[in-house]
Amino acid sequence: MYAPIRLPTEETIAEAARILRDGGLVVFPTETVYGLGAHALDARAVARIFEVKNRPRFDPLIVHIADPAMLERLCETVPEAARRLIERFWPGPLTVVLPKRPVVPDIVTAGLPTVAVRWPSHPVAQALIRAAGIPVAAPSANPFGRLSPTRVEHLDPVLRAQVDLIIDGGPCEFGVESTIVYVTEETVTVLRLGAVPVEALEAVVGPVALPTGSRDRPMSPGQLPRHYAPHTPVYVLRPGEVPPLSGRRVGYLAFRHAPADPSFQAVEVLSPTGDLREAAARLFDCLHRLDEAGLDVIYAEPVPEVGLGRAIMDRLRRAASGGNGEVGR
Ligand code: AMP
Ligand code: MG
């Protein structure tokens, strides 16, 4: 039986809050993507997240809060640079990795001495966490490694059958996951590119270290080369490269302009005006639709790697990397 999908009325929020407090699972909207939430301080509830998502236990979760007191409850210390970032970007799509207190179960952090924390700006996420009165661990509400849902229509049917309640808040504003930073007294390191652009971080704290792209990044478990992937193989084009058509069912993900060649089976355009924020917000929705179109391959155009373009290219490369996909660059 599928979990009910409800609009975010006061009664629904109250019921969802009760479910979370009792150790259940709730899918809820955030400004990045839909989250699969559980009581972050209840190890058994958190274990269900890993089961439902089929997520490896070495991949730690982000804990969502709704006020500064919850941060105090979770974290031992907050370095000065982290405070400045929090002041500027919370509530919002920035996740900060900080030293954890013993109250945070090991299953949440995959045994690390740190915990990843975010205060989301989405009004439904805020209302839910506040009503529950507890921090909420919530990865994206998708099977591990697959495309993140940015609308309830994207939710995987198997996952829908294993949760207790789904709150429909419409499409997500940013459409890509939060930016994750690890902050010490000396340095700010970006562990995952996301909805807060690197340039915006640097405007607050000066130069930051970027993810290396190396497969061996012990600081950032779970940042796997293949991730955010549709079932259909994805190939990322080089600038100006024209895909071969050769009798297969070929889909095309364009940045600004649909290709002139009419022989593509399915075409999606991320942003006709070239707005990278709009492109990011539409990325997973376009990929979900192309993935439903029964194609043999999806060709994706590159976007400029500035601002949100970096997060878009990061997701496209991971969608294309290894597995059944083809690596475009
Ligand atoms: P998500 O899958 O969107 O919930 O994001 C979770 C990601 O956050 C993980 O895959 C890790 O890369 C990162 N993360 C979470 N907790 C930590 C931590 N304590 N230290 C470093 N990275 C973390
Ligand atoms: Mg995810």
C-alpha cells in the first residue's frame, strides 16, 4: 500500500510531526529536493532510512534543524567561519559539517566525529521540524544513486510503499542538493557543490578549497563518482560537439536552445534565457522526463561552470559516470 500524499495543511503537519516523533518516515519538500525524514536522535528510525533507500551505511546523513537551539544540541563547537556562513545562508541550502555531540547516533554520521547540519528555508520543512520539536535526518527521497525527486510525481513507487506519509509542497525552488562545507578554524572546504554557489561562499569567507574530484576523499564519504543517475545511459557532450544519431532512440538535454535536427526522440531545454538558476531547478525534472521516454541514450549539453553551473555539471558528470552510462569528458 502506498503512503498517502497530502497537501501541507496544519493537520497534515501535525500528523507528520507525530509520525516522526514516533520513529516513522515522512517525505517532505525542502527548497533543494524532497527529503526522506526520520527522527535524527532515534537510531532505529534512522536505520529505516538506510533500508528504504538501500543506502550504504558508510554514507552519513544530513540533520535538519529549525532553530539555533537545535544546533547547540547537536554540535560541540562552531568555528568562526562557520558562524559567518550560517548567519549569511541559514535558513537555506547550505549544509555545514561540525564536531558532533554524543547525542547524535553513530548511524547518522557513519561513525564520524562530525555531523552535517542544515536549517532549510522551505516553510513546510520548517513547520514540520518545529512541530516535531526534534532534529530530522533527511537524505533525498530516492533510491540510493538515482535521480533526486523535485516533485512528488518523481517518487519511486517502491519507496512510496515503504514510508508513512508524503507531503506535497509542489516543485522545489532550487532543484539541486545543498552545498556541503567542512569548516575548521583555519579552512573552509567544499565537500559537495550545490545550491549555494562557490562564489557566494567566497564573498563571505574568502577563498575556499574545492572538491578535488578524486575518488579517494575520506573527508566526504558518499560522494561517489556515479550518482544522481537515470536508468538511461547519459553522455555529456563537449562544447560544440554534435551527437551521432545512428538509428537509436536518442534524447537531448539542451541548455538554452533545442537542437535544429528534428530526429531526436525527446528534447528538454533547461533554460531558454540561459539562467543557470532556472537550469538547476529544472535539471532533475528534465532528466526524469527523458528517463521515462524509453530512450537508448541521453546526450547532455555542457553548461558554463560558474555559479550554479558547477553544481549542474557535477550532477551531469555523475549521472554519466561508469555503470551503464558513458563518460562524456
Ligand atoms: P544527502 O545524500 O544529500 O543526504 O547528503 C549526504 C552527504 O553529506 C553524504 O553523502 C556525505 O558526503 C556528506 N556528509 C554527511 N555527513 C558528513 C560528515 N559528518 N562529514 C563529511 N561529509 C558528510
Ligand atoms: Mg541524495
